[in-house]
Amino acid sequence: MLRFLCRDLRKQADVDVGSHGEYSAFMDQCFDYDEREYTYRVCMFKDAKQISKGGGSDVTIGYWDAWTGPSDNKYLKMKYANGATCWNGPARSLTITFQCGVDHKIIDVREPTRCEYSMLFETPSACDEKIATTIIHPNHEEF
Ligand code: MAN
């Protein structure tokens, strides 16, 4: 029992949940988005799936990989990679872009390039960096 607890704690400690822990609320959370053909489900820091509404088995579109935002805003994007391989194509992958908003929810899912999915996700966690900057450095001129 204790061994399992330790393992879970270690697993959580290994995950990068933001420079101020702002994405810790995502731990063990899954989110769904329905579109015409599929439901997309992302389980944060774990995997992402494309679930067919017309039956058929779920397709994994990626496993948790890394934060991939630009160097000055690393926590803007995250990537799920090495999903089920497309016929004649690459392994499926998903990039999530976060935007500051009131709720934790998926706003949109697209497949701009075949088997490369992109998701727009609204969350208060993405507002944190700006807030922290304002509080810690209220007046940049002083520095
Ligand atoms: C399935 C889905 C699509 C993908 C094709 C590629 O139909 O996973 O999103 O483009 O396979 O063959």
C-alpha cells in the first residue's frame, strides 16, 4: 500500500506542472470535446484519444511528451506524441495551445495536417504567468 503511494507521489513529482505549479489542477484530469465524427479526449500528462462516434475502436493520438511553448512562454503549449501510426503516414500527435479563460475546457480541435491534431484549451491556469509577473514585478522600471 505504502509502496503504491510512494510510486504515485514520485510520478506526480516528476511531472512539470508549471513554474508556479499553475497546471497542478490538471493532474489526473480528463477533458472531452465533441465534434461531428469524433469525441476527442485528453487525459492531462497521460494521453489523448480520438473516439469514433460511429463505433469502432478508440485511436490514441498521442502520449504525454513535453511542454513545447516558445522559450519565453514554455507553458503555452504541450505535446502528446507517438500516437497510433497513420497508414502511409506519421505517428499521430497532438499539440494543445492554452489560452487564459474562466473555465477549464476544450474550445476547438482540428487536424490541420493529416494525423497532426491541434487543440485550443481555455483555462485560468494560463492566466497565472501574467498575474505572477504583475505581482512580483509591479514596476519593471525599478529593476
Ligand atoms: C482516421 C482518423 C483521421 C486520420 C485518418 C488517417 O480516419 O484518425 O483523423 O486523418 O485516420 O488515415
